[in-house]
Amino acid sequence: MKDLGHGANVNEIAQMYNIDPKKIIDFSSNINPKVVPDLDKYILEGLENCKGYPDITYTSLKNNISEYIGLNSDFIIPGNGATEIIYLLMKSIGKRLAILNPTFSEYGRSASLSGLDVLNLDLDSKNEFSIDLNQIKENIDKFDSLFVCNPNNPNGKVKDLTELLNLMKQHNKLLIVDETFMEFVGLEENFSLVKYVEEYKNLFILKAVTKFFGLPGLRLGYGLTSNIEIIENIYKYKEPWTINSFADTLSNYIFKDRQYIKESKEYYIKERNYMLKELRSISEINVYDTDTNFILIKLNNRRSNEIKVELLNKGNILVRDASNFIGLDDSYIRVAIKSHEENEILIKHMKNLLGD
């Protein structure tokens, strides 16, 4: 299979460098290390439910999501991970798409595979990868839809998009916002656009269950929009039964676990501050602000692949070489925020390699 340039390729890396995959500490994948309580019990229930087909209409699943985010279930499109929704959406919108880079590569890949014309626009790397509204206004006649990730991957900074949303509405353009990492943000309610979905027909939001709830193998995500035309177009292409019984069953429980959600948010607020402080004590790197569960780092005098290999050889640590993001070069790496003990190991090895 073609290398798609993502993190979490632990088995491939282990084979390449002759390392036991169980010994690798994976900082390339942005997943909550906290395990959902009673997960084994929910999995066993899901296994029992596998004896029959999942509900083809996902009624219970949509209702669970609806209760969790406070939005009418008619506006929710469940998917086999947010990635399925991305690919379906690209088949269902206008032919000209603008993407704010650097960002997740599957936006561009899915658009190209669906025959869309892609216009790559730049986030301002000199200003924490902020959005340049003037650049968007200058190019407003060149696209039908604009794709933005918020908080953005790979730098993790959240933005207030209300001005951008209104600009898109004024020009009758679709704004697509990937909020996959929004739950990690401390003041999520101040930045999420979910509250505007019903009012703004030009808004489409992507969400993923698997990042915040630490279940990437579950493959559960969803899209949100009140644009009936887009919803109908997506269901023209959407295959039946793409969401398995495990995901359907777990949705009955994980969204209601308010204690888990609260503790996860609190953990990340505290651990982000710790990691930013420790990493910024290393003079040979520049560390970007983040509001989520990963950190973008610029190396001053080293190359990303060199550091990646050295961390593997000396600490069994796998980081994300971020050089293949559009707009970044081989001086960038990205690291996840994991358990405190694992974060201490990363920082120790980073300081050994690059000095305090």
C-alpha cells in the first residue's frame, strides 16, 4: 500500500529498525492515553451484538451523539471514522476546494480522488499559523468551499472562526471545519461552531470519537450540517453498515461518562503546560503554542528524520516527522502528549540529544 504519510506506523517502524513494537513509545499518534472505564464490559456487549447486523439507520447512535453535542439528530451523519465522512463529502460538494495549510493530508487527497480542483492557501507560520482573512478575500472567487482544521493539525492551536464563517456566508461559500481535536480544548464551548450548525446552511463540521476517547481502532466519526442537499448527496454515496456493532454499542456509554470527559480535559490542560515549559527549556528548538494533545516543534540546527531515528535508536521513541505537511520542511517534528511518565521519558531524551 502507498505510504500516506501519517503517524502511528509502529509495526512498520519496528520491522525497519528491528525493535520490538511493544517497546516503542508512540508519540506520532495523537490519542488520549486514558482508557474509558469499563471498556472491556462494553466490548463484550458489542461482541454479543455482532450476531446481528448493526442498525442500518444508526438511530440509537445518532441519538447518543445528539444528546452529547446538543444538536438535532437529523443533522448528524455517522461514519467509519471522520475519514469516511471526508471522502463522502468530497463527492458531494462543488468542484473547487480551498484548503488552509499546513494541515491533514487526507483533505487534499480525498478532493483530488474525487476530481475536485484544489487551491492550497497558507496559514501564517510567523504568527502561530493564524488565518489571513485578507488572503481568503483575495481568493474568494476561486473556490466554492473552504476546508480548515480547528484546532489545526499539526500545530494544535485553536482559532475563533466566527468572522470567517460570516465571510463565507456573505459570499455563499461552504465552510468545512474539522473539529476532530476540539474536545481537548479547555474552553471548547467558546471555539466550537456546533452551536451555529442549525442556523448556517453553509457550515459542515467533522468530529471524531476515536481521538478524545482514546479508541482509534473503533473507527467512529460523524459530520454535522443542516444543509439538506449535502446530507442527501452524502447518503447517495454512503455504503450501508459501515459502522460496526462495537462502535454502536459503545456510543450508549462513552458520551455519558462525564467524569472521564472532565478528567481528560483537566489532565491535558495541566500536562500541556508541563510539556511546553520543559520543551522550551531546550535552546535548540522552537515550540509552538497548542490547545490540544500534540505539540509542533521546529528544530534549529537538526533535521526531522535525524532526530526521529536517534530517538528510536536511543529511547524506542517514535515521533512524527512533520516535513511532509504542505508548508513545512525537514526542520519540523510533532509529538503527542501522552501519560506523564511517558512525557518525562521523551523530554529526557530530547534534552540529551539537543541540550538544555
